[in-house]
Amino acid sequence: MLNLPAKIKEMTVWVTSECNLRCKYCFVYKLNQNLTRAKMTKQTADQLIRFCAQNLDPNGGLWFFGAEPFCNFELMKYIVEKSRAEGHKWRFGVTTNCTLVTEDMALWMKEHDFGVTVSIDGPKSSHDINRIYPNGKGSWEDAWRGFSLLKKHFKNAPQLRWTVTPSTVKGLADAIKSFVEEYNLTSLAVDMVYEVEWTPQDLANLRQELEIFRGYYKKWMEQGIPVFSMFVRDANAAITQTRKTWHSRCGLGQGGMSVDYDGSIYPCHRFVDSHEIKIGDIFNGFAPSRLEWIKNWQSVAPYCEVPTKCLNCNYKNNCIGGCIAQNYDVFGLPHVNPSAFCTIKQLITEVFSDLCRSLQNNPTFQKLYKTPQQQTPNQQNLKKNQPIAQEVHDRE
């Protein structure tokens, strides 16, 4: 029997499927070269607000995502300001490549207490390899300018979503160190692209970088510098959790879901415009496919595309299946994890397990990694002064 919440906790909203960048690893444009580029209308936005008034928890959140939300900033602004005018207390946030952010936009987001995640892949030398404009030009300078405006006006700097590919793994540890020690940035959600090939040499390079980073991380914890790391979070969960609960891996049409620019509802933000798994729309409500999808997900535990890897996996206590939409994109099945995901998670656990054991009584470490497990990613990101210790929204 499914135990669905009475109200949605979080709604991810695509105000547009347009983007001013063409990042090489982008799941939206990579999977659908003929993607319809369109913007949400005010009429659809009005219905979205009505739908949320009926179905979203009064203390829930609206998170703007997509291709690039600031390609339709005026509508994002319309939704927020109309929601506030109608008395709704929802929290708001956005994931952005930051290239279009102006000072006025930064001040507006500050006024409305936005949570912000910025997609920047480290320094210019690595960022510009993958995060490019349609003409091939790198986007780092524009992204860093926009990020600097947010950092200038927000009390706490926005979180960086830093995506690593085999082509950008070398120098990763020192790049993270520079962001922490030179820019005083401590919320760095660094993670890998898993649906690509990682050669033995790529994995060797990654191990070397993780081992260097481990030394830096130990020092920061001893100094009381609260640097959040997805690597450390995962390794710590792998050695401290006694059982895995893949059922609540993410919103997946249960407590959280996503709305496309045309009002279609999907199980999560990454399913939007990638394929046809819709679970309703904001005009007619939820479809039976919502329950069917959840039942299908809960029927089988996630496993590796090379199942024998699961037998002696050091990460298995924390394995909740990786990104479900990613699995579906690659295999047509939500439960099968790419082998690269499994190999890298095992590598991370191997490199950081002893460090995590040694830090169990460190107060900075404990504060970072004792976030309740059942919160959805952006519920945490939208809360003031709370560390991000769960999965963040996937890369743009």
C-alpha cells in the first residue's frame, strides 16, 4: 500500500526549455536534439499557482530549474510576486548557470529570500571545457560575474554545483582547495558525470585527486572550516547506515515533482523533456501513471548493470540507486545503475572511510553530516543557515 503525503513538499518548475548555453554533458539537449524551445505563459503560471494552492504544502517550496530559468526571468518574477500577493508563504529557489544574472536580479532574489544553486565547474580552465555557448566560447567569465553579484548581496554565498567529467578530473583537488581558501566558499556540491565511459586511467586520475583532497579535508575539519563534500557525505553514510531506503530516493512523484513550461507534471525535474513519463498536468490533476510509476520503483531494489559488483560493494548500505532518470535515460529502466556510478562510489568509500571514522566526534563534521535523511534536496537548500548534506539538483 502506497503511503503518499497529503501535500506535495516541493515543486520544481521549468519556466522555459530554452538555454543560452550548450553544455557538452547537458542531459536535456544531449538526449533530445529536437527539443521544443518554449516558455511558460502567464496563463499557465496562473494555473500553476492555483494548482499549488491546492496541492503544495503551505510551508513547501517552489524551485525554478530547467534549461536556464533566467531566459524567462519575467515569468519567474511574476510567479513569485503573485504568489506573495495572494498570501502564499512558499519558499523559492533557483538553479542557474548565472551568466544572465544582473545586479537587479540579485537584489530581487535577496528580497524574496531565494535559495540559489549555481552551476560552475570550478576555475576557468575546467569550466570552459564543457560549459560553453552555442558558438563554442566558454562561459566562465559571465558565470563568475553573475555569481560574484550573488555573493556580494547574499549573507551566505550560493552553493556551487560543480560537475566533473573525465576531461576535467585532473587538478580537481587543488581547484577545490583554491575555492575554499581563496574565495571562502564552503558549499561545493562536486560530483561526476556517470553516464559516460571512465577509463582505467581516468579512474586512476580520480583516485589520485581524491587522495589529495582527503588531506585538505582533514585539515579543514581540524580547523573548524565547514566545507561540505558530497564525497565525504557518501562515504560517511556508507559506513554509518545500517540499511538503505531506496523507496524515498527522491521526490519521484511522491513528496516532490516537476512541472514543465506547458503544465505537464513529471516525477522529477530530470524527467522533464527527456522522455514521456508524465504523471498528470496542472489543469486536470494527477494521472493513474503517478501511482503506477511509484509502485514500479518500489518493487525492485536498484542494482548495477554488472550485478556481481553488488555482492561485495562497500557502498551498498548507502546505495539508493543514483539518479533514477539517469538510469532510465541510459537503460530504459529506473533500477539499473551505470557501472561507472558503482565503481566511482566504491572508490569514494574506499578513499574516505577511514577519514570519516576518525572524524565522528569532530563537531564541524557532525554538524555537516547529521542532516535528516528524509528531506528532499531543495527543502534543505531552501532552509536558512542549514548545511546541504543531501543530493542536490542534478546538473543542468
